[in-house]
Amino acid sequence: MTKDAPDSAMDILSRLDTIHNDLVEIKPKKDINVISKPLPIEGTSMLIGFPGSGLVGTIALQYMVDQLEFEQIGTMTSKFFPPLAMMNKGVINDPVRIYMKNNIAAIVADIPIHPMICYETSRDIIDWLEPFKPKEVLTIAGIITNEPEKRVFGVATTEDALKRIEEHTLLLPIGSISGIASSLLTECKARGITAYGLLGETVNAPDPRSSAATIEVLNKMYNLGLDMQPLIDQAVEIEQSMQKISDEVQQTAEQSPKKDLIMYG
């Protein structure tokens, strides 16, 4: 009786590979890692707000999820995200959070997305979202103008989709959008996912009034019934704080000796 030859290293590795293939699905590594409970299949409206001009999207959606008591169901991480974490009463908050209530989901971020990774971020978000067959995607951002009205401009990925927002926003006849909002809208259009952009008129400073204007549009689109007064009160506090800082800067400038000033011209 001949003794069986010992297993070669290749045989062992082959068996281990078979075992692992039975247990683990190997996928390419993504630039953005999503750790979340699954969304309902079909019918979900995904609202997205990343920091930008006036922090319009972040303020609006964080206010919405807080007031309506959305459940946080997930988070996003990436080596490309800036090393920044907000905290509240000593507790660290996820920089990018995923919320859910009924048929509305929301991605709310405290960190800005660098232009160099807008494509990768939007691609991986939609890669994660697409299998759940969302009803629509809506991004909120700010648009800087020289006007004080706090109007909300709207864009959509198709002419048919414009009908849903044309009564609630001012449609942009021509122009361009930049940043992560533009990448998300472009990615959705390429994949045939209905998507909208709400652009709140703002200045380049935290602007709760502009956020309140975009929430008024969300109230009409999704029948949220959100009360805007607490957010308007917050706007008054921020404006007063900014005015105080401006006055202090002006006072300091006036008290500075003229000989210390550098003149040009």
C-alpha cells in the first residue's frame, strides 16, 4: 500500500480559496465605504446635503431630520475625507450620516468634498443607492447671488422631471453648477435615475434663512409640515453674531494708528 503524498502548498491554497469563496463575496474596494442598514426596495426619495456655499444643504437637512426625528441608519467613511469630526456634549458625531423615516432617506454631511474627489464620491454613493431602486434623488446646495430675496432655483435631470418642481422653484434657464451637487446630478442622469437640485440663494456664510427657503420647497414636495420659525430664530442669532464681529473689526480698524497702515496706489 502506497502512502499518499503530502499535500502541496498549491493544493492547500486552492482548498482555502474554495472555502473563502463559499463564505465571502469579494468585491473591488470602493473609495467611499457605506456602512448602513438597507433601504426599502423601490419608492425611496433620497435627499442629500453636503457643505457648500452658505451651508444651505447641511443646515436644511439636519434641521429636517432633527425636527421629524429621523432614525440614523448608517454612515460613510473614506480615506479621502478630511480628518474632521463634530461633537455634541462630548460625543463624536459621524461626519457623514444616513437617516431614514418612512419613504424618505437623507445623507447629511459636516465635511466638504474636495473637487478632486467629487466624481468618486458621487459614483460610490449612487453605486450603493442604485440597487434599492430609488424613486428620486434630490440634492440641496447654495448659489451665491447679489440679491437678498432667498429665492430657490431648481434643476432636474429631464424635462419631464421639471414638472415636479416648476411650481415651487425658479427654473434656471442657463448656467452651470459646481461641486458635489453637480457630480451627483450628472451621475444620476447618466444612469437614468430621476434627480433634482435645489439651489438656495445665499451669501458665503452660514445662512439659515436660505436653508429655510429650501425647506419650504421640501414641505410642498413631500408634505413634511415642518415649522420654519425655530430656524428663522437661529438665522437672527447668527446675523446678530456676524454683525457684532463686523462692528468689532470696524472698531479695531478705526482705533489703529494711521502710521501702522500700509498704503497702496
